[in-house]
Amino acid sequence: MPTDLAQFVATSPLADTHEHQNAEAAWQASPPDILCDVFDHYSVSDLVSAGAPQTATAALFDAGRDVVDRFRAIEPWWRHIEHTGYGEAVRIAARTFYDLDELTAEGLAAANGRAAEYRLPGGRDRIFREVAGLDHVQIDHFSYLCEPDPVDPSYYHYDVSWAGFSGGGFSVGALTAATGVEVGDPDSLRDALTALVARSAPHAVAAKSQHAYERTLAWQERDDDEIAPLLAAKIRGATLNRAQLDALGDWCLARAAELFAAHGLPVKIHTGHWAGNGGMKTEYVRPGLLAPLLARYPGTRFVLMHAGWPYSEELIALAKHFANVVGDCCWAWSMAPLSVRDFIRHWLHAAPANKLLTFGGDTGWPIASAAYAQQARTWLARALQAEVDEGLMGEAQAIAAAGRLMVGNAREVFGL
């Protein structure tokens, strides 16, 4: 018999603070294929780590090939990852959307015909609202230009992508074209960024930067004199080295802190684990490296993403120390659910409960997001139930905490 707490977590609205969702038209046009639906997210990274050959993982998403052959090609490695967080999400998707309690080649092939029904008009929206039970969805669409969502701007919200600026690799020509400001020196670059934010901020929910994929999160203040020759060299077409790009990126990230705060918007920053395989530089991704930035801009709210895993305790320490830091468990449940279950509990006993966000699928397709949402609900309920079982909270307190973690904090942080 489910407890009142479990029932509340399973059925209450859940804010989705981070996705990379493709548009409705792209979802409808995607090949109706069961293997794409249940595997096409981060699970392929675990398959690769387990040793699956590239030929097998590539074939997995070739909807033109036989389902049985494609699954059998990766099945040996699937059995090694089916209990990881990513593997659990695969099983959730198969069970929720295809009534499959166990993945077999024959069962997948028999259920494949149902994939088309999820791509009917309005199917993406129904998956988010009715299956996943999402309160709203925040999308990083990898663009610094934001417009109102064509389906429902009160439900689908967008981030202004700042990663190119934070990494120093932005195109001066594209920025000039987008803003009408001819960039030639730090003053005009500042004017162009100001114009860009003024254009996009009214339609945005936050800025988002995942520059940890290309540079260290360590930040230091840079003045106009330092970046002027770097910008001039960039405009001339010279190739900047990593240190020079970092300096230019530091300057641009500081502008984000100023400009988005002026518009009442937070700045989201990727911390922790990289997606993919074979390239992660752990010295880049520790949340604690951001401390100088957080201290320099106390009036800017920073949302530090992905629970900082595997450096989650650093994120808790930052949130305990800095009033302007919010933590977000987006994506992290599927990366390491046991670790994030404990992270939730550690946070509640170390940092303010109003500064933690619970869920973001970080995927491009709605079925994956729905599976990740169900996974997050399950593990959040386990975390809070442990608090009750150990006498650290009453059930009513745990339910109140769940409501805040699931949706209340997100609405406050993002003004929704």
C-alpha cells in the first residue's frame, strides 16, 4: 500500500527545469521506432562504456533496420547496464509506453507498431502534461535568440544560451548580425551583449552556460584592457589559444551576471559530469571553482546544475555559504540515482530547502523526459521516506518538502 508521501510524489506536478527538446514538428517527423523511443538518450553512453562496439550502437538507432537484429546486436551489453540509472530509464520507458516489463527482441518487435501513435498531432504535449505530469518545461535550444514558444509560451520556456560567450568561441559576425551593433572593441561588445539580452530576456526564463565542456569552471575578473587585444585578434581572424579564450570567456560571463540580473533572470551553469564518452576533464567541472564568480556577483542568482555530481558536496557547501546559489538535480537522477538520493538528504540537513530544484530530463525527446521524470519521482520519494523512517521528519513535513522540491522552488526561482 503506497504511503501518503509516495502517492503525493507520484501524482503532484513536477517542474522540469532543463531540457534540450526538439520542436513538435521534429517529434512528429521522427521515425516511429520503439528502440529509438526507449534507448535514444544517455543510455548509449553506458553501452559504450560497457564495451558495445560502435557498429552495434549506431545500428540501434537505424529505424530502417529490423528491430530484432538491432536489439540482439547490443543485448550482451544491455544486460551489463540495465540497472544503471540510464538503464533504469530505458526500462521505465519500455514499461510505461509499451507495456514491456522485460526487454526481449521478440517483445520489442511485437510492440513496435505503437510508436506511431505517440507522434500524432499533440502527442508531444500530452506526454509532457499527462504522462510525465510536468508543471512546465524549460528548454535550452542552443541559441541566444529567444522567442515565445509557438505551442504554449506559458508552459514551454526557454534559456538564452551563453555557452559560446563563456567559452570565448562566439562569432563576432553573427553577434553583429543579431544585434545590429558593429563589434570592434570591449565597449561595443558590451553594447552588443546588452542589446542581445534586451531582445531575448522578455521571452526567456534564464541564461544557460555549459562551458565546462570546453574550459575550466574557474573564473577570474578580466578588465577591458586585458580583453581588448584578444577581441581585436579574434576580429582579425587569428586563432586564440585556450588561455586567451578563457580570458575572453570570463569577461563575457561577467556580463551575463550583470545583464541577466538586471532583467531579473538567473544564470544556469553546468557543473559536474560530462555527457558522452572518452573526453571528460575532471579538473574542469568542480562546482567549487565558481566561488570567485559567486562572490563577485552577489546580486545574481546562479543555478548550479546536475547536482555537481560527482562533486555534490561542494555544491551543497556553496549553497550553504552563498545566498545567491541554487542547486539543481536535473539529469543527475539518471546519472547516479543512489548518489542523488543521498544528495537530497545531505542538502536538507546542511543547506536551505528553498534553494534546491529537483528535476530536469536534459533530453531531446519527450518519451525520454517522461521516463526520467518517473525515475526522479521514485527516487525522491525514497529519499524523503528514509527521512520519515529514521524519525528525522514527520510524514506531513516530508510531503511539504516534496511540494517545495518538486515545483514550489522552481516557480520562485524562475518567477513562474
